[in-house]
Amino acid sequence: MPAASSGCPISTPEAVPTAASTLLGEARDRTDRLLEDWADRLEREIGGREGEALAYALRTPGKRVRAALVLAAYRSVGGVAPGIAGVAAAVETVHTYSLVHDDLPCMDDDDLRRGRPTTHRQFDIPSATRAGFLLVPVAARVLAAAAADLGLRPAALQRLASTPFEARGIQGMVGGQWLDLEAERRTLALPDLIAVHRGKTGALIRAACLAGGIAAEAGERELTALGGFGEEIGLAFQIADDVLDATGTSEELGKAVGRDALLAKSTYVSLLGVAPARAEAERLARRAVEHLEQGGVPSGALGALAGYIVSRSS
Ligand code: GRG
């Protein structure tokens, strides 16, 4: 489903390189189609308000940046099977889980997400909380189906199965979010802010890049390069998010803006200012591409996505 026809305010900025916009369009089409099928199936299977809330969250369209990174990473190391779209959908399911819980009143307390009411606003807090938890095993099922489709060897299968879920853990998304919540109304030193950003946002983005490489059964040198790329671009993504929260509009972003200032959060913008924050994101994007070059991984599509991530307007 193209975002432009979905009623969602996600649009591809004009400055986006063609390769990135093409890849994002493909990632949106293929991921949205798969998640729509899962949403139909799970709505029937789970039933009730939880089923409806879970399906609502799965159907809410995003930019699918993480899905595009999975596809691009997979192809950069020679992957060709269409089943990779299932891995991309699994990573987006983990991401969707994190957004449902992040928006809850006990966390960031947001009413609008992707141009629609957040799941707890559309339903209620208990249904959204339960739907969020249910999305985690759903992600495992989506990933298992994709892995079967790709016919991976056991070692790759084992590694692929753990990658997005390790990224969710205490060293990653949960740990980062935890630190983020604890840091409200406190000024963090830059190294502490980097730890928050790398955990809550960067870990899953790195996992998306690694998952693409693992699914293509890439060698260790290539996986190290993809992991390094993902790590830098994951941090750059959150810095760009900080900048957009301070400079973007609610219409462009499909969510409330100025939330970081309201919650008195330390961000790259509050610590460095808008222009230095942008410059740091761009520097990290260049470093991300250097990892690929050092590891002998062609940087075309991933480099274009890196450029998009730091120049996006939504
Ligand atoms: C219980 C402590 C604890 C943690 C739970 C909820 C959670 C784990 C973590 C939250 C992680 C999170 C939501 C980080 C923000 C990441 C981010 C910048 C999201 C926006 O991503 P986009 O712009 O969104 O790609 P779309 O809508 O396009 O998919």
C-alpha cells in the first residue's frame, strides 16, 4: 500500500536519492502486504479487543526504514530470494511493538502516531498494553515463517532467530528505553545520551542490517561491516529524530512534535543545538558507509538509505 494513498502523512522528501525512494517504496509495499495478512489472521485468532488492537497496530503504516535496511543489506551481500520480505516484516513487527508501548501514558504518553490515534487512544490502555506484549511472539512467528521460506542452514537460522530479539533486550531497546525514562528532567552527559540512543533506537536498526546479512549467509567480514554500518546509522537515525522533533511539523511527522522539550529530555538538540546535531548525524552516515567499504560490501543502496535517514523530513 503506497503511503501516499493510505491517508498517512508519510511522504518521500524530494531530496531523497532515487535508489532510496525506490527501495523504501518497495519495502512499504511488500511489508504492508505481509503485515496486512498477519493482521487479518491474528484478528480472527485472538479475537476481542486485543485482537482488534493488535491488528490496528500492525496495519498502521510506517516509513518501513528498517524493512528497507533488511532488503538492502540482504542484497548487498548477494541475497536474491523474495522470502527476505518476511524477515523485514518481522523486524517491523518488533518495531511496531515498541511504538505501541512507547506511546502509552506511563512512557512517552502520545496521542498520535503515523497520522492516526495511538493504539491506546483508539482502544484503551489495557488492550494496547496486552496487544503490545502479544506482538513480540507474533514477530517470532513472522520470522519463523520467513526463515522456513528462505530454507536457511541451521547455523544461519539460529543466528537469525536471536538477532532481532537480542536487540530488544536489556542491552538494547528495553535497556535504552529504561535509561531514557530515568533521564527525563535530567541533563545527560553526551556519552550517556549516546548509550540511550544506541539502545532504544540503534539496536534494532543494527539488527535489521545484520538480519539481512545473516539471511544471505554472509561471511564474518561482511557481517562485521553490516553491524558497524547499522550501529552508526542507528545512532544517526535517532539524532535525526531529535532534530525533527524540534524542527518538524505534526503534519509531516504524523505525531506530536516538541515532545522532547515538553518532557525535558536530553537530546542531541538540547545538548548541541540543531545545526551541530545535523552535522553529527551526517558524519555518522559517512562513517557508516566507511564500514561497508572496509568490509568489501557494496554501499550503493545502503549508502542511499544512510543519506535518506539523515536528510529525511518525516
Ligand atoms: C519497559 C523499559 C521498557 C521498555 C520497553 C517501548 C520500548 C521497550 C522501547 C521504545 C523504543 C522506541 C520506541 C524508540 C524510538 C525509536 C524511533 C525513533 C521510532 C520512530 O521510528 P520511525 O520514524 O517510525 O521509523 P515509523 O512510524 O516510520 O515506523
